Amino acid sequence: MNENAHTNNDAQSFSVRTATLTDRATVELIVKQCGKHVRDYFGIRNLIDFYRKGEVFIVEDPSPIAFAVAKPLIREQVISLYEIGVVPYKRGQGIATKLMYHIDALHPDRTWRLVVNDDNEPARIAYERLGLKAYKYDRTKGGRPIIRMEGKLR
């Protein structure tokens, strides 16, 4: 699949592309619009290598509406989904699902691994519909309950 290919979603069309380091401000804007804290996530990790290795993605319609940070692990046949988000007014349209399938096509036959907050039932259900299953209930360093999930996309 072409990394800049257009993806159809019923009547609307949007494109998924690999973000570059020059897209960092755009990605951070999407993160904020998604209600996530840029400093908490992007400040803790040095994402420059993620951009350089093509592990940050943007969805545009034509303006930026979603992002993901997904890393194929070297020693395992795993894609680790670090973060994904869709701006609120575009949620429920399958954009995150199509974004995950786009990434999956770039790294076929891999198992997905991610963490979801225990209280984020819509995300957990969406991941289960994609074929992922909970394999461990855990807590963050701050004590927040989380669910570790993994599986291959259906």
C-alpha cells in the first residue's frame, strides 16, 4: 500500500500519510484537539526518532483530523501502538480503524500490542472488534487502571 494513498470512508475521502519532523507542530495540534496532553506524552519521549523512522502518521480530510504513533518492534513480529487519536467531531466514522489498517499494511502479519485506559470502554470495544484481546490488567506508574491488549487485525 502506498503510504500516501487515499482511503475511502463511505461518501468521504481522507488521506493517511507518514508524518515527518516538519509535521511535529501539526501532530501536536491534533493531539491537543483530541484532548490529550502534549507535554505528558510527547515531552516524556523523544519522538524525533519516531518521525525519522516513519512511525508517526497523520490523517487529513483535507485538514489534519487524526494521528497515530506506531512502532514495529525489531525483535518481535509486533506493532506497538503508542498513541492514536481522532479529533472529536470526526469520531465514530471508522477513521482510527482505517488508520490502523493502513499501518498494518505497511507491516503485514504482525501482532498489535497496546494499552487502553480501563475506563475507556469505547476504545476497548473498538479494539476488540478489530480482533485484539485483553491479556493483562495492570496499573500505570500513577496508579490508573489499564488494560493491555494484543492480537492480529481481522
